[in-house]
Amino acid sequence: MRRCASDAQKLEQLRRLIREIEYLKYTLNSTLYWDKMTYMPEKGLTYRSEVMSFLGAQLYERFRSPELRSLVDHFSRQKDAPPQVSAMVRRVESNYIYINKIPQAEYQAYIALIAKAEQVWEQAREANDFQRFAPYLERIVDTFRAFAGYWGYEAEPYDALMSFYEPGTTVQQMDRLADELKHFVIDLFQTLQARGMPCGEPAEGRFRLPLEEQRALSQYVLETIGFDFASGRLDEGPHPTTLAASPGDVRVITSYQAEDFRSGLFNTLHEGGMGLYEQDIDPALLGMLLGEVASFATELAEARLYENIIGRSAGFWEYLFPRMQQLCPSLAVDERETLFQSVNQVRPTLIRNNADELTYILHILIRYEVEKDLIRGTLSVAELPQVWRQKYTDYLGITPRNDREGVLQDIQWAAGYMGYFPGYLTSNLMAAQFAAALERELGPLRHLLAAGRFREIHQWLATRIHRFGAIYPPGELVKRATGEPLRSTYFINYLREKYTEVYQLKKQ
Amino acid sequence: MRRCASDAQKLEQLRRLIREIEYLKYTLNSTLYWDKMTYMPEKGLTYRSEVMSFLGAQLYERFRSPELRSLVDHFSRQKDAPPQVSAMVRRVESNYIYINKIPQAEYQAYIALIAKAEQVWEQAREANDFQRFAPYLERIVDTFRAFAGYWGYEAEPYDALMSFYEPGTTVQQMDRLADELKHFVIDLFQTLQARGMPCGEPAEGRFRLPLEEQRALSQYVLETIGFDFASGRLDEGPHPTTLAASPGDVRVITSYQAEDFRSGLFNTLHEGGMGLYEQDIDPALLGMLLGEVASFATELAEARLYENIIGRSAGFWEYLFPRMQQLCPSLAVDERETLFQSVNQVRPTLIRNNADELTYILHILIRYEVEKDLIRGTLSVAELPQVWRQKYTDYLGITPRNDREGVLQDIQWAAGYMGYFPGYLTSNLMAAQFAAALERELGPLRHLLAAGRFREIHQWLATRIHRFGAIYPPGELVKRATGEPLRSTYFINYLREKYTEVYQLKKQ
């Protein structure tokens, strides 16, 4: 019977398996995780963790099932399959290759290593003692070099690691983009440092705003950019994030600071950009592993677009400021220009999470460089802290006094993220390239924003990018949406124009 | 290998299977359902329904697994198994007997019937047309008579249906309790009708309270009775309910009415009683199908205890009223006695959901009588509306003008609940019997409550009832907690004393 199953029957079987995988995946990664991040009472944690690891194991088993493998093999041999079927097969393959190509014992050893490494990293950071974490990082680097071997690559192992997050990314491509950016950003940064902010330092307490007013502002801003509250929610949690159980159920989690409303506002814009993407995905793509964002960086691009290119622009503040004055009676800032400059202030910091829009790029470049060299084997874990200090001194002009504010600050390596940092870079390039393509069609963003034409902006993104979900690999999606492959030009132009305006560079 | 597995190994296997069943069951019935009832955006419904029916099917499959059956068979043959093992086996058996003894085709036909019947019931109620629903109700009755045959019973089929909800309940026992109650309640009701409320009808709008004050009141009341907010939450939803993902994660959902705060307050007390029960269950019982309440009626008993026996008592209002006056500045009622009387007013109504504490019993007795006769075959579906009207006229002195306010008012039969209504009765008996046992040890509830000794009351319930979870069948739990089997005496005494006080019967 099975042997004679028609392609239509086989496709139905494949879709049934994928639907079940999605049910588990979305339940685990959205509803259960969302609840844990927002409303779960503290003593619910132990049992919730058990439930989540049970569902994780269920998911893993399904990705490994021989039935799934044989169906995917069947369709991946078909050269003339319809585009959606090929896309679906590509998605399943890329999802399960990463698990199935690793021998089970090694995968389990990795899970155990990571569980321990996160703990040790936390202690090491606390104790400001890199040596304690070093042996774990060495094993993590070795593990990922081995994984890269299982997954396969052409030029070098780091390609395989980057491709896990951004299919098709290579060191060759990334080096070119990084080089184009690096000197420009460092030069611009040094110019701005020398120039100084025209409005100077804002007074202490100037950005304080009661939480109730901040909540109203975030709600208003989400509605303004086009977030659909019939298909989504806005909640609070310690870690801002956006989680989608389906395009009809998208949850934005934001986080406010009473003493500075800018933090919560930009969290909301950042997450809201992702929220729009998730809501716009064509629901017909559900059940094929295609009803998801194209990649981590593609989603982050929408976040950076709304947070920075829109949210930190003069046009946006022209629109928002008078409305914000009405909505937030306690607002102490009474000049739009002051606010606009304050959200675009460039100031070097040792901690990536506190970085401004411009120097953030330098933080990511440093991580990309050392990570790539660790995986290549041209940099040893023992040398890492020294190289880190040197790069911060060279690029940002400041030197970490210790490892806590240096190499130990990020959890990513301890948590098994290798090849992940470059996505923070490409997302910014994508965002600027999307914005430039949009401007070619709709006119300058500045005017669109000042006139409150958020609906048109959203519509353009929905039509050109969002609705396709994961049908196209990220590189192809960028090409289709903007007419060219990913380039650094648009981001560089954007930064130049932005800071020329903010720092009034032409007036010098 | 498997054949030589020791009992310890077999027990470990059994517990592994049960743990997985619990993960699915609790995720489905608590977290996913809770989210659906509280925070899910409306367009999330379609996908959520798919996820929930997928997990339901997963659960069903696991209950049917041959591995589970063979392990349960093994342990159920052991006469000298430790008490927890026997309890666990009893729980698995009672859970899966109800599914496994029904031929699969018949079970599927039943699922389809119910799905349709709920729809038809809703239309029939809307159209006020019992004839439209009658053929479905006939098939439902036939189905449950067949199910009772598969499940097995000694005296009559209805015993099997009641036992599904309250293990071990029989018509013989229920008839005795019902008889003892019926004439007492009808007589008392007629006396009160003739007597009239001493304080008369409260003025319109007297119980209006802003939602913010109602929320603060509910929060305060939950804290007061001992609900632990580190292990639970209070939320709002259209249908008040309590859902536990584990004893450390118990979610109370309440519902407020702006025009009458009493509704929300009693919802919260009702659900809060259940919430205490869920939080007090010994977490060591998780993974054995024992970390749950003993039965539907046992849990409802705690709800009725806190809602009625405590919440509508003079002692409770003595404690709460001055605090409520402080907490709720908009409170318009300024006399405690008025409030106490208003929450104990007896007034006949055709709709069960609007009934007062006393006449509620008559609504349930009517449903018990007709349901039992339908299953026995001594009452036909065609005769049902006429019999219903007659009973309302006889017991409550009011006659439904139509089926919408008569036999079509409840969804239970359409939803496949047969043998469920008697639990609403026994829960009240249990609550009164628990309260009487507690008073024998701690002194009169009235004094405990007036003095705010909520902690002692809660402690008694936790120690005598809650912590045992589902180890004991409900009948045994009642006997252990109170020293005797379930009786109607305590409830009758309670009602007599309550209404003598409220209606000042002695002063007549």
C-alpha cells in the first residue's frame, strides 16, 4: 500500500507530520514560553520546566522520525516539485539536518555541556574570573567545529554555523560587508566624539514618566504602526520579546523603566516591528513550516527598522511628539528637538546592551571577528580576553577594566549560540536596504512619517516581505523585495545622513 | 528483558508513562485553556483549537497504549501493593476504562454527535424550540445507556454514569440523600416565601462598585482566605473557573459586574475555595495521577464552603465589612446587616444560574430526577418538557413560559454530561459536613470568622482534605475527614440555622 502511495497522498502524509511538529513547536515556543515570561507564578517554574523539556523531546523525536525522513527524501529528489513543496522540503531539511547529522551521543553530550556552561558562565561573570569559564568555552568551540563538520560546508567551518541561523551566509560575504562598514563606522564615531552633541547632556530625571503613561504610549505606538490587537497582545515581562503562536496570535512583551521612558518606547517599537511581520504572514503557509519568519536576521531587520530607522527619525518625532504631549501629561521634556537628539546620542560603552545605534555595530564586529577566529583555530580561548581588550581599545577607544565588562558580558557562547552574532549586523543592513527600496516607491520616509502615513509603510513591508513567511531563504527575500543582494551601502548612507543631521555636521 | 523486569522497574515504567500523560493533560487543561479563557487574542482561536484537539488526541492515544494497559494489569493483580501504588492504578484504570471499554467506532460517533448536538442545542434555545433538540437528546440518552453497559454497573445504568464523576455513587444512596433534603428544602422555602425579607428589597444601584475597587476587594479576599500568590494568580474572564497546572501554579479566573459587586465577590470566593484545594495538594503526588482533586464534587464542596458557608455568614461580614469600607471608598451600602441579608435573600427563579443558595438545591433535584428517569427509560424525551414544567410548579411555585427558560437552559446534556448534576448536590452536603467537623475541633465558624482566624480554617482543610489529592475516592475522603459517610443532616442543620437567623424566624 505505502509503496504505491501517490505523490498527493505522500504530500498529505508529509503535511500531517509537519502540522503536528508545528503544534508542538508553537505551543512550546510561544504559549508556554510566553506564559512563563509574563504571568506564571514563581512556584510554577519547576513543573513548567518539566513540561517544556518533555515537549522539546517530543519535537526532537518527530524531527528524527524515519517516516518524515523518507517523505522528505522523496520530495527533495523531485526537481519539478511546485515551489511551495520545495520550500517546505527545504525548511524541514534545514530544521532536521541540524539535529540528525549529529550522532546522538554527541548531541546529548552537547546538551549536558551547555546546561553546565551556562551555570559556570554566570558564576564566572559574578566572580569576574574568565579562567573559570575558559575550559567550557574551549569545549564549546571544539563541539561546534565538530558540528560544522557534520553539517558540511565548502570554504570553512564557520560558514556552516552562520548558515544555521541565516541559510547561505558565508565568511567571504560577511567579511566583505564587515570591511565596508568597519572603517566607515569607526571614522564617523571618531568625528562625532570630537564634535560633541549640540544640545549637551540632558538633565537628570528628565525622562522619568509614570508607568501608566508609558503603557498608554506603548499601546498608542503599536496601534499607530499598524499592530492588530484582534490578532495580538501587548504584555510586560523582564525580557522584551515577540512570540507568535500563529499569525492570529502574536504576543509582544515589552519592559519599562520608570526613570527613562525611552527604554520602554524603543523596546515596544523593536518588538512591534517583529509583531507586524508575524501578523502579516499568510496563514495559508501554516502546516508547512513556512508560516514563520524567513530567519532570525530578517525578523530582527523589521525590529531595527521600526526601532531605529523609524523610531529615531526626525519625521517620527514630528508626528509623535505633540500626540505624546497629550497622552502623557507628566512628560517633562518640552522640546521635540531635545528628544530627537537625546535618542540619537552616540557614546561609547563597554556593554553591548547599553550601546547606541552607531557603536552597536562595533560591538557586533568585535564579536564576529573573535568568534570566526576561534572557530578557525587562529585564536585560542586563552588569548581571547587580551584580544577583546585590544579591539575595544582600537575600535571604541575604551578598555575593559575586567572580564565582567569585557569578554564575559554575553551569555550567547555559554548558551551554545555560535554563528549567531553576525545576524545582528546583517539585520541592520537589511533594515536600511528595505527602507531605501520603500523610499524609492513611496517617497522619503521623513515625509511619510511626519504625515502619519504608517499604514502605507506597513502595507509595503507586508506585501514585499512579511506575507511570504519562510518561503524564500533570507538572501532571496532581500533580493526580491529590494531588487539587489544585501549591500552595506544603504546602511552606510543612512548612518551618514542621520548623524549629519543630529550632530549638525554641515554647520561645522 | 522486559519479561524479567522487576516490580521496581515496572513501577518506574508506569510512572514515566503517567508523567507524560500528566504533562499533556495539565498543559491542555490548564495553561492552554487558561490562556484561551483570559488573554488569547480573538483571532488566535482557530489555531488554538487545532492545537488543543491535537494534544487531546495525543492524550487519548497514551491512555490506550498497550504498554500502559499491561503495566496497570500487572499492578492491579497485586493485592499487597503499597497504598500509593494501588491508588495510582485505581486512578489510571478509572481514567482509561471510560475510554477503552467503548468500541472505537462508537466513541467516534459519540464525539461527532456531541459536536453537532451542542450546535443544535444553541439554535434550539435561541429559537425556543425543544423539538429541534429532542432527536439529539434521544440519541445522547441512548448513547449513555450503551456506555453504562460497557462500563458496568450493579443495580442500574445511571450508577455507572454518576460513578464517572463521583466514583462509587449509586442511585440508592443518592435517592436517600435527595429524599431527606427535598421536603425539608421545599418546606423551608415556602416558610421563607410567606415570611418575606426583614429588610425588604434593596434600592436599585445600591451594589454598584467601580471595577478597580472590585478587583482590589477580590485580591484582598483571596489573600485573606490564604491563597498563595507565589503559587497562583487571579485573572478575569467571561467564565469564572480555576485551573491548576501544578500545585505551584493555580489560576483563579473571576468575573465582575459593574452594577453589582456581590457577583464578583462570590465568584472569587467560590473559585478561591477550589484554588486553596489545588495549592494544598502534596506535590509529591505529581506523576501518579494523584496530584489532582479527589473529584468534581469534592472540589466543588470547597467552592461552596467558601462561597456560601463562609462567604454568606454573619461572622464573615463582621470581619469583612469594616475592611471593605476602607478598601472600597465608593461602597454605597453602609449597614452590615443590610449586606448580610441581601446576600442571603431567597427568591424563586426559573434559571438555575441565577438561583439563591436554598432554591439552587431544588433546581438540582429536578435535574437529578428527570435525568435518572431518562436513563432508566421511565421518562421519554418527548415527555420531558411537560414533566419539567410540572416539577418547577410543584417545587418552586413558578412555571416556565417556554423551553428557553425551562428544559433548554443548560448546556450539560448537549455537551455529553450525564450523571454530572448530582455532584452539585453532594458538594453542598460535603461542604456542610466538612464545616461541622471543623467546628467540632476549632469551635464555631462564626467566631473564627469574626476574629479573622482564616488561617486555622484553611489549615484544617489542608490537613484533613486538600493535601491528599486524589489518593482516596471521594466517599472515603469524606469519611476520613469527618469520621462518617456523607449525610444530609449537616446541610439541613446549616440551612435551618442560616435562614432562621437571616429571616429572623424565631421573632415571628
